Amino acid sequence: MNKKLSLSALISLLTLPVVSSAQLLFPGTPPLTSTINLYDTIVFVASIILNATWVVAVAFVIIQFIIAGFKFLSAQGNPQKIDEARQAVIWGTGGIVVILLAFSILVIMRVTLGI
């Protein structure tokens, strides 16, 4: 039962970034008017860059957890290698926390400023 619980927790942790990033890569195009509004263009370009950064960060974290899983599998009971694999999981979890906090701050700023 412990293996089933561990496996379900691992699967939910690995799918969480994918589910939370279920958004459009291009959130909206700047309005088409006769004059080009510099502010809307800057916001649009920044949105594209931030969404692309989000996708890259999520992919990096998923790869980090996959590497940590392979480290656990290849440890074969060696305490030093198991500790190294645990450190990889801890750093991956820390990466998730930093990414979520960074993008949460950006969302809070967007809502506050009305962007």
C-alpha cells in the first residue's frame, strides 16, 4: 500500500505543473487600431516572454524530477547515492516553490495594476 501511495503522490506531483500551466501561450493580441499604443505592445511582448519562461521552467522541473527518479533507481541501496537523489528531489521542490512564488507575484502585480 505504501508503494501505491508513493506512486500516486509522485504522479500527482509530476502532473501538477502541467495542469497548472494549462493556459494559452498567447493570452491576447494587442488591439488593432490606427495608432500603435506602445503600452499595449510592451504588455503583449512581456506576456509572451513570461508565458514562454513559464513553459521552460515547468519543463525544467519535470526533467529534474525524472533525473531524481533515475538516481533513486540506480542507487541500489548505496546510502550516499540515495542521499544525492534526495537532495535532487529537495532542490526540485525548492525550484517549484520559487517558480510558483515568482509567477504569483507577477499575477498579483497584474491584477493590482489592472493589466
